[in-house]
Amino acid sequence: MPITGDFEAYLTDNWYDHQITVDALLECEAEAGFDYAVVMPKTKEIPDNDGLVEKTADNPHTLPCVLMDPKRGSEGVDDLGRLV
């Protein structure tokens, strides 16, 4: 049986005046026929990777994809190592 996934999904507080929580996202993904969602934090200089990992930790249908600016150097590498 094939597995389907959305490989670029985001959690956000304001998407057309709607909050996109993990539950809301997965409801939309299920309607579209997806089994899994690769979820990314809102794109900004220092994304909320910790919040993303925390929000998706208890759901086996979400795969958190943290974002890291390579310009952060060793600080970014340390954060990445902690989050993986």
C-alpha cells in the first residue's frame, strides 16, 4: 500500500484568519488524502524550531523539519545537533 505525504506544510497563527494547529493541519491533510505531513516552522531569521518539535512530538503523522540558517555557524550547528 503506498504512503502519501505533504512535504511542505506549516503551522501558523494566521492563515486567512485561521489558526493552523497540528490537529487542523492533519484534518486538511486527511481530506487531501495524505498520510503524513513534513511540517516546517514559520520562515524567519531564527525560526521557532523548539516550538515546532514540541507541537509535533506526540503525533506519528507529523515529521518536523527544522530550519537552520548556515550563517549562524557553530551556534546553528549546536542547535541542529540538539534538535535532531
